[in-house]
Amino acid sequence: MKYALLICNDERFSPTNQELAMDPVHRAWLADLERRGGLVGGARLRPVVDATTVRVREGETLVSDGPFAETKDFVGGVVIVECADLDEAIAIAAGHPGARSGGVEIRPVWE
């Protein structure tokens, strides 16, 4: 089954791509995913300052800067994994460095 892992953290403490690449915890997490053979894809997202939200209300397109929700934790990335079950997805999410300072939301993917 496929799961989307939504990596949620406080952007004020967001490491650079170079810092992530050098982080031993992040590297170990990626190695574990590779060992499991479950990585389908993923992407790190740009900061919320670069976000645009689109809504359509009564036929009118409304565009606003930033995310819809007002919260200090924002989705900073998404990883799609193939797992045997939710328990395995939880184990993978628990190993992500973002789970230590923020959270990792797990959502089953419609197939």
C-alpha cells in the first residue's frame, strides 16, 4: 500500500539542503528507506513565503499569498512510500528526523 508522509516542521528552524545532505540522522533514514525498497518519490517544498493558495467561491477565483492554515508548523516536504501496512509506514515516519522536532502525518494514497 502507498502512503504519503507529510513532513511538518517549524520553518524558522529549517535546515538547508546541504545541511540535510550532511546530517547523519537524515542519511540513516534515507538508507533505511533504500534498504526497505519502499521509496516511490518525494520532494522538499519551498518556504510558505513562496506559497500561493487558490480557492474558487461562487465561480470567482480567489488567489492569496501563503498557506491556507495559520499554524507555526507547515508541510515542508512529502515522501511517497510503498509499505506492507500502516505499521511499517509508522516505523518509517518515526525514523524521519522531522518527527523529532515537528511531526510526520501519514496518509494512505488512493490507488
